[in-house]
Amino acid sequence: MLAAELQAAGGRTAALLAVFAQTDRPLRARGVCEAMGLEPAPNNINDVRLKLKRLTGRNILAEPEPGLFALRP
């Protein structure tokens, strides 16, 4: 299932994880927004960044450097 389809189904967290599953490099919040088909407006970027920080706190994502996120190995 594509990230846009997951998001439409109400699973923004699942859509975020799908974006990371499809790439092998760390991404910034803006890049995640673009991959999800969201307009890279400040409110969308901040919402995504907040979700990414929460997933980092849950040890699902890693933040190798400030603002750069990747799936934990």
C-alpha cells in the first residue's frame, strides 16, 4: 500500500513508516511531507516533525543528527 493510501485511510503513522520503508537514507520532515504527497507548508512540516520526534522517543526511528530521521536498524 502506498503512503498516500495509508494516510487516506487515517493512518498517518503508518504512512510515515511506509515512507521510511521505501528509502535507504535518512530524511528530514520536509522530505517526508513530499514523499507523502503533502504540501510542504510550515504547518504540515511541523506536524510531521512532531510525529517523527514521537516515533524517535518510542525507539522506532533514530535521529542520527538533529532534524534527520531514519528507521532504527
